[in-house]
Amino acid sequence: MRFTRLDRQTQGAFHLWEDSQDMVRNVAGIMSELEDKDFYLLSGIEQGMRFAEWVRHNKLPDYADMAPEEVDYRLNRCTDRELVQRKTIQYEGYQLEVEGYDALALRTFAERETITGVGAPLGVGKEGDVFEAESYRPFALKFHREGYTQFREVMKERDYTSDRDHISWLYTARKAAERELEVLEDLYPDVSVPRPIDGNRHAIVMEKFDGVELGRAALEPDQVVGVLDLILREFADAYDAGWIHGDFSEYNVAVGESGITVFDWPQATSVDHPNARELLERDIENLVGYFSRKYPNQTSSANLRSLCDDIETADFDTVREYASEWNQFLRACLRVTGFVRLEGEITVGLSRLWCVESAEREKTGSDCSPITDCWWILNTAADCWRPSPVVPLEYHEVSW
């Protein structure tokens, strides 16, 4: 493994691996070439972007605290290295490239001795890039990219950007990183989230965790409900600590031998937010819906309202308790018949028979659950499925 060293002040304390993903490799290739005054210029442009998308050339000497001639020299150096970009329409202005912002964050981590190297990419997405980070133990380095490619959409959606007239993509990415770091510090270790280590600007250093994304995992049938319960318990613990994930999907929870880890919290919302309940229901619906689609034999739709109620009150135990009787019955039908799915005329016929039995039960005042009381539904419809009689449902364990 070859390394690219930094300047003399940080040499020996920090290096970047050259086989990293392109965005970090570009920074790695020039970090050792940058001088202190180059960073002064980058910081000056960063300061100016708080007030304007493009920083006027005549403002830079004040922001960077350098003579105009020195500013021009540093601008040429940083522009050649694609750390800043220039525009000349209406006026001459400059703004940081994402690599320039990365360089400022990496320099700070190097000075703090938080990490000593950056390696291969662990995950690259529309809102963030994650890389291996070298330190006294395995870390992960996450650069937030919110606002850089979808600036206007993110500016409207995030509550931490909604009250400002001018918002640069730097501000949006930095606030996202600050929010995620705040949430991780609040939740860890009571909730299974990555352990936070350090943060600067739009970057976070966290402890590396094992596992594969839920969306890419293939769970065994006897693991499905257990894993779903684990994730829902983490949701309940996070809610008890004051936070809702707010953007949950099967791609921000990792499943490993040691358990699960819920990550990507920049859109986390306080439980005191006016839309907290709506966001909680959306997260739960995304999670349960995913399991119902991918593992229909082990899970089904649930009473989301009751499930969310119990997560809010810390009364959640297992998702099995929230399946409707109809869904429980359909799951039992799958087990008894050996079918992979029930659809078409079979489901319609079952639904009609179920309604007849339910009405009869109400008329007679029977307290017996339709799950065991109407096993004859399967016998009545048995000819639709297979010639052999169907074993009465009451003798089979109902699997949600």
C-alpha cells in the first residue's frame, strides 16, 4: 500500500491511501503540496460563502487576511488543483469545490490526530461518502454531501435550513453532519448506532461497524421476525431518548453476527417536533412493508397505529402482537397448504368465507377467535388447492 504524505507540519501524523475512491484520491494527491497560506485562502472562501454563493474577488483579502497579491497567487494554486472554482459573469467570484472543503476537514482531523489515514470507500451515496479511516482502531470517515448535488430540494426539506435567506451547500452539508453527530452522541451506547468519535465541518469520524445492509441480506426464515423485532426495539429506544430516524429504509440498518446497527441519522427529528408522529409512522411503515414484501411467509402487514402507540410508550415487545386476525389467518393458511402465496380467486373465496364466519360469530356471541373457530374455512375451500383434506387449523401454530 502506497501513501501520499501531507505537508511538513503533519508529516508522519497523517497520510492518505492512494487507491481510495476518486474524490478522496484527488485530495490525497495534492495534500502534501498545499501550504499554510493555501489553507488560509480556502478558509477565507469558506467564510465568504456564509454570505454569498460566490465570494467576490475584492472581498478575499479581508476574509483570508492576506495581501491582494498573495490572494491571487493562492487562487491560481488552488484553482489549478481544482479546490476552488471561478466565475466571471457579472463579477469575478469564487467558491469552494467539494474537494476544497474535504481538504479543510482532513487538515483539522490531522491536527487533532483523530485519524492518520483514509482508505477504501465503504459506501458512496447521493448524500454522503464513507471511507475507511486509519487510527488506533478501525474507524469510518463520512463526508456529508447534502446540498452539493440537490441543493434546492435539501434546502426546502431540512428543518435546520428552513429559516435562513441565504444557504450555501457548505452550510447545508455542515448542518447535516452536526445534526448526525449530535444524535449519535445522544443515542450511543443505549441505542445500537455507530460510536461517534469526532466531527469537523461536513465530516464525521465514527467507529467502523460490521454487518451487511438489510436490503442486501438474506435472512433465514427463523431469523426474520427476530431481526424485525430487534430493529423495532432500537426504534423504541431511540424514541425514548428523544429521536426519530426520519428517513429509514432497508439501506440504513446493518445486520451482522453481533446484532444490528442503525446508521445515517442526519434527518433525525426530535420527538417534540409537530410532525413527529407522522415521521415515526412513515419509518415504521417503510420497515414493516419491506419485511412483508421480501419475507411474505414470515411476516405480513401490521396494525401500524397500535405499533407506533406502543413504541411511543415503550410498551413494544414483539411485532407478532400487531398482526390483524385476517393477516394471521392468511399466514396460517400458507403454513397449512404449503403454498408460497395466496392470491386471485383463492384469496377472494377465503375473504368471503371469513366474513360469513365472522358474522356468524357475532350473531351467536361466540368468544372464540376466528383463527381457531373457523378452521372449516380451509376444509370448505380445500378442493380449490389440493385433493387431500386440509388438517384443521386449530392444530397448527399460527406463524405471523
